[in-house]
Amino acid sequence: MKVEFYYDSTVPPGSAFPCDNTKAVDLKGQQVAFMTYNAAVTGPKSQVRAVFGAKGALQEDFGKNVPALLLFEKDEDRYPNEAFPRSDKELMKTLGCEDALKTLLSKV
């Protein structure tokens, strides 16, 4: 499994998608490539798709005021299996990046 986490220290996370960015890799003002954003929006199945492309979380927000976590089944996969933050219908809440990382670490 491969995990990619995007955030930018020059932009605080939005209040709708809080995240402790001090524990992640910093984009330092660089824009995330459209292909990465597009893979997050179109790659995962709709039930595990991120909030990007909806509710104001657009490409310019990706890794900026909406930190983004992408989970790939294999290193060479082009599209992620899951993207966070995302809505979870079963839990009836938005799962953030930290929620996803805690779940991943509990399985190790």
C-alpha cells in the first residue's frame, strides 16, 4: 500500500476539514498537479470518494485549506482506492485525514 498526504503550511486547514498538519509533508506553497487532483476525484469508487469537486473543495483547495490523503493499493497504481477527507454514510460524518491514518495504523 502507498499513502500520499498533501498539505501546505502557508494555508491553514479550513474549519470544515481540520487536520494537525505538523505531522505531515509540506507542499510549501506549490500547487498540486491537476492529474493528482483528478485521480482523487475520479479514481475511488463513489462511496469512498473525497469531498473534492463538491462543497467548495476544488483543485485550488487540494492540499491547501483541505489537506488530502490518498491511499493506493499498490505503488504503481495511478488512481487511489480511497481519498480523504470524505463523507462516510455508515458513520454519518466526514472522515478526515487523521481519522484515516489512525485506522491505518491500528491495522499494522
